[in-house]
Amino acid sequence: MTPITLRPYQEDCLNSIRVHFQALARRVILCAPTGAGKTVMFSSLTQQTLAKRIENKVLILTNRIELLTQAGGTLAAFGIRFEQITADNKRINPRARCYVGMIETYFKRIDKMPWLLDMTLVIIDECHYGNFAKLFARFKPSTFVIGATATPLSASKSDPLSNYYQALVNQVQIADLIAAGYLSTPITYGAKIDRSKLQRDKTGDYSDESQMSVFGGRQVYTGLLQRYQEACAKYNDGHPMKTIIFNVNVAHSLEVTQMFNDAGIGARHVDGTTDSHKRDRILKGYKQGEYPVICNVGILNAGFDDPTTRCIIMNRATTSVSLWLQSCGRGSRVAPGKPNFIILDMGDNWTELGLWEAERDWGSIWNQTRKKSDKVDVAPAKVCDACDAIVPLSSRQCPKCGYEFPQKEKTYAEAEEFVEVTPDMVPQPKFSPERVKELIRLNRPDTIPSLPVETLLEIQEVKGYKAGWLLYKINDRCQSEEEFLEQIQQVAQLKGYKRGWVMRQQWNPPVNAQLV
């Protein structure tokens, strides 16, 4: 089996986790978008942890146990031997070094098998789900814990993840992965709905009853099919695109499935009550192209990957940015002959939750208590008048069709004064597009140590990193206090900082982490 080579940003994520461990944090969130390879990252860290000391042990808790434990899976690719913690495995080997199981099964076993708590590292996949919380009271203080997620928003809006984790690592955004060619480019279309009819239930999301009052009308079903056929005509020469549809409830999903089949477009349905063998057959048939459309309710938004999926239909409304991002992310994998993927947002979700690819400051919001919804601040967007694609509000030209947006003129009431605008008054970007691409390419763990301070400052500005990033990078690469002081003085000179700023900085020599 071909060994897996980590991508530059994946190495950067793991290095950042090590830094937090070195700083005596024991519980860290690994935040990376769907498609960034979180499984690859924590599998690599598992391999390194087990190789560090013979007595080290690792526990991986996941709802996607089949994906991790299958032959040829990620753990196998890293040469990791593991013991499964499953309901039918009554004789768990206490001498194993790596364990993989589901949270509920593990929790039931630890009272009878207390040695399952003797772990060096615990990895919790999809750590934003609420069933992990009860474990933290049982973990030993010396155990390192990594929670992996694309959306570090706790399932309980009043119980943020900061109650369980001490730090968050977020080194890459969706837009970065698209620019680097690791994710497919999205094209989003939205349908306007009457959101005044939507009512929240006790979970904070929209109730099934109120959603069906919006999405259950015959004209809505017809509009969905029409939108899908138009997208197929525009982007796939009229042929059906492989599509995942996220529906309100089972009755709704079955109705949509029947509508597509009646139109001659092969479709299947799965939900939480579908027999596991039948579900596996349906998913396998979809992956093999036996039918182009698969409808579901709360099943395929996480843990299902099919790179050839070209279209995502959000046939419901939601207040959850986690559900929105994870559902749309099912279409973001790159594949041969797939230049982009289409998002048909029938629930007008983008107006509340932002475009799927919008940058989100997870570092600032993961520890906040939320009272009403998962809504987070993102860049506003607008609809292109020519092709109906949804694009960032700041766009002067539609990136999908090239349409030039008319510039709004100020009215007399808006204009405080009148001046003649000359070319030299128009602000110019500090960095050329070529320089931006070059700086993004240079922002790699293997390149950073050799870059001059001036280039580090450019990377910090282009990527929007905070001051702490620059100080950490300098501190990490310096071998002596004298070298650190010299580079800090260069920063002060370039930024115009006074001598007092230099004196307030303190060199902290790197120390060896306990894990890796």
C-alpha cells in the first residue's frame, strides 16, 4: 500500500497541536474543513505517538467506525494495528496499543474494563456532537485529548466546547483548499422562501411541521425538479448529475424520491431507520453510478464520501451552520472531469448562514455561548442578475459568468461632499495576485524557518493572522535568545514599534513534547 504523504497545511496543523501540548494544554480541537483530511491528520499523529514510546496507547472514538476499520482504510495505510471496541467484541485485548470504537460502546465498557482509561492520547472524531461530554470526567489528567471537527460549535448551545478543550487549531479555510486544488469550486443557487412561516423547536432548529408548510407544497416539488434539470442542462449537457438531496423528514424525502423516479431520474432514499444492509446496498449502488440521485434525512451530512457527487440540494431550512457546511461539503471532493460542484439551496440558507466557502473565524467563536442558533458572522453575499449564482457582496464581476455588476451611485443624501475622483485616489491592492499566490505557497512548515522577517510579515497580512502567529514562528525557529532578540528588533523597525514593545517580548525556548 502506498504510504500517505501529508499536505503542507496538514503538517502545519499537527505542528500547531504539538505547540499547544508543549505549552501544557492537554485538550485541543483540530478544526479543518470537510475534505481537509482530518482522518489522515489524526491517523498520522496516532502513528507518531505509538512510535514514540512502546508504552504509549491511543484511543480513537468515532461514529464512522466502518470507514476507519475497513481494509485499505486510513489506519491501514499508516500501518496501524488496532483493536475494535464493538458491542459484539466481548474480549477486548488489554495488550493492544490502539483502540477504535464508538463513544456509547466505549462508555459502557470502562467500568468493567478500567484499563481502557489508561490512554496516552484520545482522539474524538466529530467532537461537536454532545455525547462526548460525559467522558471528560473519566479521562485521566495526564491524557492528551484531540477533538476533530469541521464545525467547532457544540451541539448544546449553552455548553460551548471551551468547557472541555483548552485550545483550538485552525490553520486552513475552505477557500484555501479550493485555491490549492484540494477542494472543488462551488457554484451556489438559492430559492427565496417565506421564512416567516418557520418556527423553532426545542432544539433551536426549525420544526418539521413548520418546514413542511413551506416545502410540502406541490409547486415547491415541481420547482425543485425544474431547478435540478436546469442545472443539469447548464453544467452536464442535460445528463443527470450525481446528487445528494437533504430533506425535511422521511415522508418528505420519500415524496421527493418518487418525484425524481417518475421523471425518469433514478433515485433512492435512506434514513436512520433504513436497515443497515439495505443502506449499504443503496450507498454502494449510488457510488457505482446505478442511479444518480440519493435522498436522505440526517444520514449523509457526515461520514459519507463520494468524490463524483456533483450536486448538493439543500431541500430544507436550518439554523445550524454545522449542518449547512457539512451537507454542502459532501459535494466538495475533487474528481477527474469534475471542474466544480453545484449547490441548490432551496431553503434560502445562504442568506442566514453565509456561503459555504465563506471564511469563518472559528478561533473567535468556538468558545462562545449561543442562545438562539449556530449563526456566525460571515461575509454577506448577493445574487448575480445574469446567471442567478450567489457570490460575495463585494464582487464587482460575477466569478461564474463574468457579469459586471453596476456600481451604485451615491444619492445627495448619502454624499457628504463632492470631489473630483482621480485615478491616484483609487486605492491599489498592496500585493499583486502573483505575490499573494507566492506568499500562500511559502506559508509551509518546511519553508517558514528560512524566510526573512519581511516575508513573514507579508504572509501574516495576506492570511490575516494575528500578531501571536508571527511571534510564535520567530520563537520556534530561533536557537538562542540573541537570535530571537535580533529578529524581534527587525519586526519593531519594520512596524514602527517602540523600544518598550521589544522589551515586553520574551523568548520561550521550545521544549520536547511528551507525545511527539
